[in-house]
Amino acid sequence: MMNQTPRILVVDDEPLNVALLEAVLVSRGYAVIPATNGKAALDLIHQDNIDLVLLDIMMPEMDGFEVCRRIKEDERLRDIPIIMLTVLYSKQDRIKGIEAGAEDFISKPFDQGEVLARIKMLLKMREMNESLRSAYRQINLLGSLGESMIHHFDPYNFDVMTGLDLMVDQIMGRPEGNLGGPELIIVGLKSDNQVCQWKLFRLAGSQLRQQDFEELSFRKLLDLIPGDKPRTVCFNDGDPVPPELQEVIDNLGTSGLKVFNAISYVYPPLRLFACNYGHRVDQHDVTVIKHLVMERLFFKSIADQITAVEDAFAYTLHTLARAAEANDEDTGNHIVRVGEYAAALAEHLRLPEKFVRTIRIQAPVHDIGKIHVPPGILTKPGPLSEAEWVIMKSHTTSGGKILGDHPRLIMAKKIALTHHERWDGSGYPHGLKGEEIPLEGRITILADQYDALRNVRPYKRSFDHQTAYKIITEGDGRTMPGHFDPQILQGFKAMAPRFEEIFDTLK
Ligand code: C2E
Ligand code: SIN
Ligand code: SIN
Ligand code: FE
């Protein structure tokens, strides 16, 4: 980064020349660092933050060409412009100088106006080069962050305020080593009910420390940043503090932090305050922040939309399951509970999150086929006749037909078809055995039976948890342990209290 007062290294073995140049340059607001030989010049340029070099050629020990070559060989110094001080009209010197990598030449004895004009031009060029490079670096960083966001994007668990460290890392420039990025970033989310959530990130050495706002001693800083419309405010060290940020800065001050080079950016519902950049903040820094904030808000918007569509889908399935109950005895929350037991079992079996989510909303339609079973059969208080059983059992296949072949309903269809198939092959409608029965069917049969046992049916009384547990795990003649996938039955035994809890809370 360029210094605010450009620092010029003047290298000449003739002290009078150094003094002359110094007088001219200092009067124009430049800082001059003098060196009287090549070795001293190289030492200084390594230690000091130099913006430009004025380099004499004829020097004892190490001449100007050699000094120039060494500077240009060094990756970190290469961009510092070098002006060589040559003897008037020495074509030879100029060619050697170009070969050594010098940017420009000034003939001795030099003309004051020319010296100043060339220095100004080269410094301007250096500044432009630097911003070009920084823009390029930022574009690369933004690109890779975008890729990573898409790769990890999970609309069901997306939260604007978690995983902010990736964004903060980019703004701070940490992946590249801190390139003058801000030391402190505060991000706030103002939700619809106007409650704010804040996170503060602070660079401590090379570590990024994250603190939830509640842990902090200062007041809710970003609450103090006014405005519900998009707005950017930048200010740099030495600029007057914008009145709207005065309170924020005073507050940070109470924690011992002096604020300089800062950007405050509001784009509802997010707001961000980044400060103590290692350089004066400019439009580049604003662009980076805007881009990253927009990217997060974009993903939030997508996540919100997907979640809304998913909610509508779950709601529709729920409605469908309810419709199927119309002819049945009053089973209350049976359909919801079956989804919950099934999801709990699936979770216990460490099945993928997507499977758990799907079975929770799709297991409830397991009995959708009962819509085709006459109410007289469904509500019959006593045992069913053989003919009635045939109709009753067909609720599985008619459920499968109703649900059809839409890809989003594959699990629901499998469950409708197989939730009465038994592990030992004695179930219906197809007498499938063992792993021929889809996993979701093997899970749902247990969930369904537990809940049927706990409830009153027209044909049966209700049982308490202990009795239901005993019937499932030890059998009662009608139900037998061999009906269930042993692993799932094992899972049920391990987590039976959770079944009881679900039954009690969703009665
Ligand atoms: P459901 O009432 O929802 O019961 C689902 C499953 O829970 C039953 O599947 C059965 O495996 C289990 N279950 C229910 N009550 C008991 C019980 O008292 N003891 C034991 N050991 N298990 C029980 P299943 O047998 O294939 O029955 C499917 C559906 O057929 C039942 O759904 C119900 O709607 C109907 N159903 C079954 N038996 C009768 C009955 O005797 N009378 C009437 N009206 N309907 C019946
Ligand atoms: C803006 O584009 O919102 C203004 C940026 C700035 O204040 O520099
Ligand atoms: C799974 O998605 O984990 C299993 C699916 C199945 O068994 O049908
Ligand atoms: Fe059923």
C-alpha cells in the first residue's frame, strides 16, 4: 500500500546531490530517505516502506545498475519504481539501465521541474497498478467464496448469521495474509420484529475471534446506525467523523478501541461496520463489502423461498392425510405422531438428514388408501370378516395408486405400499421379506403399530406405554417381534422413552 506521504529513497554517493534532491522533494511534501551507497540502499529498502527510488549510477563498491537489478529480482520490491540518475545523453547508461529494470531516467544536472513531473507520473502509475492488482485479487477471492457458498448451500439450515466467518475472512483479506483489511467487523441482522442479532469479529494477531454481541460490554452499536434504506458511509483517518456514526465510535472507544479508516454499510435487514483498515478505504473496499453482503442476502432469499415451498408441500401432504381420516375413527394426531416416531427412529439409525426430513412429512400419508375403505368397515367395533379384511388390506395398494409416481412422493408411495409388510414375510399386500421391504416401510410399521396400540380404536381399547412396549418387543400373538427389522426393533428398545414423549406431547 502506498504511504500517505510518499517515501522516496535517494541513493547517491555525493552528499551534496542527496541534499539538493532532498530540498526539492521535501518542499513538495515528499519524505526523503537518504543513502550514500548501494548496500545501505538495499538495507533501507528492505526495512523501510519505500514508494520510489532515485538511484545514482556511479557509486563505489556496488553501482546503480547492480542495486537496480537486485531490487527488481525481489518479488516484494519489484513494483517500486526506480528512476536512474544518468549523465546527460549517455545512451550506453540508458540501455544498461533498461536492462537492469529501471523505469525511468533523469539526466544530471537535473531540472527540478522534470524531476518532480517524473516522480509524480511514476507514483501515479504505481498507485494505479496497485489498485488494479487489488481489484484482481478481490475478484478472485469473491469468485472462490461464491463457489464455496454454492457448494455448501443448504437451504433448510441456512442462517444469515452463522458461518459469517467465511465472509469476514474475505473482507479481512485473511486467505492472502492480511493485506491491510479491517481489524474489526460487526455484522448485524435486524429481523421483522426489529430484534437485532449481532456478531463481532476481531483480528487478534492472525487469529479471528468471534463474539456474540450479548457477550460484549458495549451497547448495541449498530442499533445506533440510523436508516432502513441502503446506505454506505466511508471515512478515513483525518476525515471528520460522520455525525451518524459518532455514537458508534464513542461506544467502541469505551472498550479501548480507536476507530479509523471505516466503512458502514446498511442493506436491510443486514448492516455491517468494518473499521481499522490498514489503508485508506475507497470504492474497492466498499464494492467488496457490498458484493459479499448481497451474496448472503441472495442466498437467504433463495433459502427463504425454498423453505416456503417446502412448508407448503408438507402442509399439502398433511391435508391429504387428514382427508383420508375423514371416514376413520377419530385418530386425533395419529398421522402427525407416526411422522415424528419415524423421523426419530431414522435419526437414531443415523440415516441422512434428508431421509429424516422426508420420512417426517411423508410417513403421515401411510393410510391414505383408507379413503377407499367403506366407513362401515373402518368403524366396525368387532373383528372383521374375511371379505372385510380383503378390502381393508387393499388400503395399501390403493394408497400406492393415489400417490402415483411423482419423484417427490416416492417415499410416501413406498410407505403406503409396505407399512404392513413384515420382516418374516407374513405381512401384506405382497408378503415381502427382510430387506425386500424398503427401509422406510420397515420403520413406519413400527411407528404405526406403537401409536395404534396407544390409542382407542373402535375395535380395541388403548394401552399404556409399558404394555405397547411389551407387545412390540415380546409379542402378543397378533404382533410378534419377528415382524420387525431386528435393527429397527433394537433402535426402538433403545429409544422407547422418546416414543412415549412424542405420544404425550402430541396427544
Ligand atoms: P390401525 O387401527 O391403525 O392399526 C394399525 C396396526 O396396528 C394394525 O395393523 C396392527 O398391526 C396394530 N394393532 C392395532 N391394534 C392392535 C392390537 O390391539 N393388538 C396388536 N397386537 N396390534 C394392534 P393391521 O392388523 O394390519 O390392521 C390394519 C388396519 O385394519 C387397522 O389400522 C384398522 O384400521 C383395521 N383393523 C384391524 N383390525 C381391526 C378390527 O378388528 N376391527 C376393525 N374395525 N378394524 C380393524
Ligand atoms: C455508495 O456507492 O453507496 C457510496 C460509496 C461511498 O460512500 O464511497
Ligand atoms: C436411504 O435413503 O437411506 C434408504 C432408502 C431405502 O431403503 O429405500
Ligand atoms: Fe395402515
